[in-house]
Amino acid sequence: MHTAGIIVSLFIDPSEKQIEATKRLGCAAVELHTGRYADATSPAAQAEELEQLHRAGQFALQTGLVLHFGHGLTYRNVQPVAAIPGAGELNIGHSIVARAVMVGFTQAVREMRELIVTAK
């Protein structure tokens, strides 16, 4: 893919070892898996997972990777992740599509965008 000029990104856990491996493979970007954060069952567990995402995100940026986040992000939990410095992209398709069933895509996207913009 690199030789064809395709920008490569890997979807990985927020781990320094996986980030280092992503960089060694020559990828331009990394998407950190936010599932453990999204699935956390207590505020303390969620805060711990958010801190791990923050640390891993900063490490990814320091290694020169473009930083993305995704999986399990919703209207209720997106803002703390969106506020992580350097977050370039958030993948939130499922939540937006589910909300769109009730309010339509234009409104669903508008609402999510507002949450993200105000978090930064």
C-alpha cells in the first residue's frame, strides 16, 4: 500500500508497544481503540482508561504518527476523548446512525459535531 501511495493507519490498543510497531511498519497514522473506555463500568475505571488513551495518544504524536480514536464513542462519552490534544479524527459511525433514526442525519451529525467542537 505504501508503494501505491496509500496512507496506512492501524487500529490498535492504546499501548506503547503497539504504537512502536505501527511506526516500524511505516504507517502514517494510528487509531487508538477506545472500547475499554467506552465499556468502563465505573467513573474510576473510565478515568483510568481515559488517562491511558491520553498517554498513548501523546506517545503516538511524539513518534510522528497522526492520531485518531474510535470504537464505542457516543454522545455521552465523546467529549473527554475529543479533548485529548492532537486528536485528529474520531470514528463514531454507529452512534450517529442510531441517533439519526430519531432525528435525521443532519441533526445527528450537527449534535455530534457540537459536542466535539466544544470539547476542544
